[in-house]
Amino acid sequence: MTIFRIILLALPLISLQAFAGWDDVNMSPGATALGQEIFGLHMTIFWICFAIGVAVLGAMAFILFKYRKKEGVEAAKFDDSTFLEFTWTILFALILIGMSIPATITMIRAYDDTEGDINILITGHQWKWQYEYIEDEVSFFSNLSTSLDERNNLAPKGENYLLEVDEHLVIPTGARIRFLITANDVIHSWWVPDFAIKQDAIPGFVNTGWTQVNEPGIFRGQCTELCGQYHGYMPIVVEAVSPDEYKEFIIQKKEAKLQQAALTEKLWTTEELMAMGEGVYQKNCVACHQVNGEGLAPVFPALAGSDIVMNDKARQIEILMEGVQGAAMQSYAEQLTEVEIAAVITYTRKSWGNDASGTGEIVAPKEILDYKTNKL
Amino acid sequence: MSAVIESHHDDHHHGPAKGFSRWLYTTNHKDIGSLYLWFSFIMLFVGGAMAMVIRAELFEPGSQIVSPEFYNQMVTNHGLIMVFGVIMPAFVGLANWMIPMQIGAPDMALPRLNNLSFWILPAAFGVLLSTFLMEGGAPNFGWTFYAPLSTEYAPPTVTFFIFAVHIMGASSIMGSINIITTILNMRAPGMTLMKMPLFVWSWLITAYLLIAVMPVLAGAVTMMLMDIHFGTSFFSAAGGGDPVLFQHVFWFFGHPEVYIMILPAFGIVSHIIETFSRKPIFGYSSMVYAIASIALLSFVVWAHHMFTVGMPIAGELFFMYSTMLIAIPTGVKVFNWLSTMFKGSLTFETPMLFAIAFVALFTIGGLSGLMLAIAPADFQYHDTYFVVAHFHYVLVPGALFSIVAAVYYWLPKWTGYMYDEVLGKTHFWLSFISVNLTFFPMHFVGLAGMPRRIPDYAMQFADYNMIVSVGAFLFGLSQLLFLFNVLKCVYYGKSATAEVWEGAKGKGLEWTVDSPAPYHTFETSPDLTNPQTNN
């Protein structure tokens, strides 16, 4: 029976070999100096714990085998030994002191929060990340890009299933990047295993983390604090590029911002707004309000047949721009462009029969811009 | 005069009343113990069914059987039920049955309070489970219910959840008051504190922990209630409050709480190991001091659950060191159990098998706990399946196995019948294999980067998740065997002797009374002042 036990205990170790390389069963070895250091610390602690485990379980297996009553052993009578109690207490204390020294050194190194060459403000939203390059005044949102069909098993799953986004967080190699991490609604947590950064994103707080990547590459992570129903669907993708490519990326982002302003001034047709609005709706609204506009009672109200959506244009614009206090509805003024907001409002006013019973009025991007201007 | 006659007349009613009113009105510690244990057993299958839903959803990548929203409700209620509805009531049930019998008392000190503290428990879980039928669904914010997800962003049923938690807390506090009062006042003459059985010691300390931290939990949920309904902003940053405050308050309750779920297990396992080793427990007094030190330390380690919230480095280091210290008394206990078995004369009946598995697998859970204590490494472990593996190793093959062991160990004393040993061993081996199949691979996917509480996962975690799910289904099914074995014992078991286990008579007062234990035991206290009567 005892041998059976040993085999059982060893089974998980055998399966290590059987399934895959160590990548699938161990921590990321780290793509940064800090990542590598924490990986090293993890392996040190692991081997110490492994050795203790083998010693204790080995001793136990020996005792269980040797002192079976079947073999006719008589039980001894002793029930205490002050010497032994003291010895192993001191032994444990020494092992722990040995472990705490490297841990403390690594901890101090991880807690370096001096300013970076580039400072990026990361804001967690339900259920997407916002990245703001503070020095360059560039800001964008990063959404999961895995299709609903893949998630619902209607299409084959890609290699980066659930770990892919529409907009990568692009950083230059060789620079010290400091992340300032916060949240807009509930608590999220920003984790990129290769950087060994996991910092909670907490509304009202700004936490910091830093990294310096020396080789170009793509690094993937996920939100690690339960933040509501789509907690599993807000991944992080960081792309490290050469400083030149990084400059190019920032210039592109700035140009895109100017183009957006031009688009707002343009005259849009209903068809154009509807086409764009449907896309915006699929990406930003279906999670709560559902594809059919029915919502999910009682937390997420229906848009189909809603009085505001059918008849009260001003109030609908206000909700999109300001969010709803005390409810899950957030402000989209920052997340979407004026054109996108106008388009998605138009889409909801003209879909699900809303235009039949309501006014079905379209909203022009200019009206959203006016709202913003008047507020200032 | 008539009063005397009447009371004399009452003396003939030794047995219990009949029917449902026996259970509703009972003040008998054995009846209430059985009620607690059956309640816990039923909730084990309710919470277990939720675990099955979770594992079915995670069987393969992609959406399987439930929506992400319902998945979160399953995760939340699985945790709440297993903690507050299974492990804690089972330990209280064992305390009710065994503490009076182990200290030579006729009953608990406060029998009516005892009745109340049990009967409000089904009410609390009735309230909690009824939220599944309400608009907005059951609580979906995890058993740790971090604000503001559990306040501003919670479904409206959160108010029922708060009410349920309040009732559970009241039940626990009343139970603890009763246990402390019983232990301190009703021990047989001659049973000094340092002669008390270890299960009694472990419960005395646990009861103090409960009284210390349950009001803290009540405070946390009350602040939530105020935030939700009365316009306060304790946990809302927009109103000047602090979401991190919630976590500090919660874990100041939460960490002692996890020791509440393991300390009585230490007592149980000590009894079983000494009985089946046919040797006295090694280092009795160091066992007592170890339990007491673990309990005291549990008040100063709470923020190790919060290494990633952005504490100052002094805080990180303090909570890292204090957490590592817990390894010392825990290690002492493991070594004492090994030394008890060393040079013993071991047999492997079902309770002993579960107790041995407890020691081995609790050691694994303890070592992963030590790894988690290392704050910089915890940046990588935190909120991944590595943590899920760790706490399931200490709670399932830890706390739950100790309860199963206790049931097999004392069932003959409770019912007067032996359980089926072959079935018991089958139950053990199936549980032992499947529990490792379920929880060991979680270490791997956790280290490889799988966050906890997600309803779907990336492709590289697929193989191990399937193994975990298969293990979980097997573990769930195996527990039906346990239910069957208990029922078979009650209805068709062979009669047990008073001693039940070879040489058990010297291992505690409960083995000196008949099997089944009469409805009233120790109406006159046994006198232990003379060491001769001890055996």
C-alpha cells in the first residue's frame, strides 16, 4: 500500500514530462531584469520547499512502512522530547531566515518608483484597458479582439485565443517605462507575467510599476482581479519595438487624432452613421445591452423600446457623455470619438423598431462636439 | 411538594421526543451536533454541485454550459457555502457531539442558545440561496466580495447576501460563546486545562478567534449596507472613501477565518493518529502552544492577501516576515504527528487513512503557502490558479478530510454501529486519487499564468484544465459513496463495542461510555483527580 502511495505522489511529476516542456507548468522566466530576478527567487524558494517536502513525505513513508502492526511491532511509550522540539524549531527558523534574505533584496529592487523615461497612465475600465502616454498626450483604448464566434465554439480558436487585442500597448526597447495604474469603476489588476508586474488598478488610487525591455517582442497578460462578468475577457498585449518605430507609432497616433477632428466636421449620411454605429455597438455595448437591445434586467436596461432612446435625444447624448451615477453605465466621452458616439446613438434610435414608434432622429457628430464645447 | 413529584416524573423521560418537534425544540448536545453535521453534509452536495458546474464550464476552452455572469454566481456561492455552510458547521457539529463527552460534562453549558445558533443557520442559507430565484441573480462578486464590485456595481440581491452573512455571524458567535463557557466551566473534576484532549483545546482557541473576528465581518458588511442604501461612501473613492479599506477590514476577519477552518482539524487528526499508532500523542504541550501561536499570529498577517494593492515597502516586508513565522508552529505540528507515528504500532482503518492523507497533503498546502508568503514572488502567484491550488489543498484534503476522518472515527460511538470498512477504504482511495488529480495540476496552470475566477481561458491551459475537471467529477461522485456508507452504517451496520477501536479506552472519556452513547452522558461527572480512574 505504501509503495502505491509513493507512486501516486510521484504521478504529477511524471506527468510533467508527459505533457509538455516546462513552459506550460512553470512561471515565465521573465523578459526583463526584474522578471528574471523574481523567476530566480521563485526557483530558489521552490527547490527549498521541494526538498522539505521530499524529506517530510519520505520520512512519513518510511515510518508508515516500518512500524506497521502487521509486522508485529509493539508500540513504544515515549511522548515527549524537549531536545527534539527545540532542535527542529531552531531548524525551521534558520531555513526561514535563509529564505527571507533573497526575498528582501528582490523586494527592495522591485519597489523602485523613480520617474521613467516614458510614463504611461493605465486605467482599467469594465472591461477594457485605457493607455495614456502622458508626455505625448496620446490616449487610446485596448479591447479584446477575439471574435464571439471563437468564444462560442462556432469558429476554430486562434493561437492567441482570449489573449489578443485591437490596439497594442507599444513601448520602445531600452527605455525605462513607468506605469501609473488606476481604475475607473471597480478594481482591476494589470498583469504581464514576462515583466513580473502585477499591480491592482484601484479607483481613487494610482499604483506604480516599471519595466525596461531590451529586446523587441510581444508580451501578453490578463486582468487578475475579479471585475464583473467579463473579467476573463480583458487581456493585455504589450509590444516592445525599436525607438525609431516607437517614434513612428506616436506620430501616427497624433495624426489619427487630427483626422478624427476633420471627420467630425464632415457631413455624414444616415447610412454611413448606421454602418459605423453598428460596429461601435458590437464592440462597446453588446456586453450589457445585448445584440437585440433587450439589455439584462434589472441591472442593464433595455434600449429597444426605451423612451429616452426613442424620444429624448438630449438626454441620450448626456448619458453617453456623462455616464449614469451609481449604475454600471460609464462615460464614453473619452473612449469614443465624436463620430463614433453620434453613430452609435443614431444606430440605437433606428434599430429594433425604435424608429417606428419614436422619432428615429439621427444625431450628427457636430452635435456631440457642440455638447463638449458648451460644457467647457 | 408537588414540584418535587413532577420533577421526579420528568426523570422518566430519558429518551428524545418523537417526530420533527424533537429536532426543532431539542436542547440536547448530541441532537444539535447531528443537526449541524447533517446540515453541513447537505450543503456539501449543494456547494459541490456548484463546483461541478464550474469544472464543466472549464472542461474545454470556449463557452460551454453557462454564461460568464452565472459562472461568477457559481464561483461566489461555491466559496460562501463551502466556508460558512460546510466546514464551519461541521466543526461546530463535532464540537457539540464531542466536547461534552470529552470533558465529562452532561451537555453544553447553554443548551437553548445552542438550539438557536443552529436553527438560524438554515434560515441564513435559505436567504442566500433564494437570491438565485430573484431578479438580477445571486451574488456574483466572489466570496471575498471586494468593494466597489460588491457595492455600487453589485446586483440588487446583495442586500439579502448581507443579511445572510449577519445571521451566519450571529450563529457563529453564539456557538463560540457556548463552547468557551462549556469548556471553562464544565470540565470533570481533575481535568486541568493542560489535561484537556487536543480537540477541546483546538476548539477553545478557535472559539476565541471566532468571537474576535465575526464582529469585524459584521462591520464590513454593515458598511457595505450603508454605502448601498444610506448614501455613505466608506468604500467609494468618488465620495472620498477607500476601496482598499474594505480589503483590510475583510482580511482582518478573513485570515483568522481560514485558521478557524483548520485548527479543529489539528485536534481531530491528533486524536486519530494517537489511537491508530497505539501511542500517546508526541509533544502534547508543544501541540497546544503551536495552536495558540498560530491563532495569535493569524491577527498580524492579513495583508499578505493584498501584496499587489500598492502597500508601502515596509508593509510588504512586515507582512512577509510575519507570514513566514507561521511556518514554525505549523512545522512543529507536522513533526509531532510524525513522531507520534514513529515507533508506534500502526493500523490503517479508514479514519487513519484520511488522517495520514491530511498530514501529507496539508504539508504540500503548507509549503505552497510558504511560497506565497514571499512577497516579490507573490506578485506572480497572486490571484492565479496557484493560489486556488494552495487553498484547496489546505481546505479539501486539509479541513474536509479531517471532518471525514472524524465522522468515520466517531460514527460507531454516535450510532452504535460500525461502518463498512471496505466501502470506507474505497471511498478513501477514490477521494485521495481524485483530490490530487483535481488540485495538483492547478499549481501548473497557475504558474503558467492562468488567472483565477475566469470562465474561459487561453489555449495553453487546455490540457491541464481537462485533467482537473475529470478529477473534480470523480471526487464529487466519490462523496456519494461516503453518504451511502453513513446511511448503510445507520441502518444496517454491525454493532460496535464501547471501546470501538483497539486500545481506545485510554484515549479519552468518550470511549468509556456505551456505543451508541446514551442520550444523556456523564450526568454525574467522572472523577479524574485520582490518576488510576483515568484508565
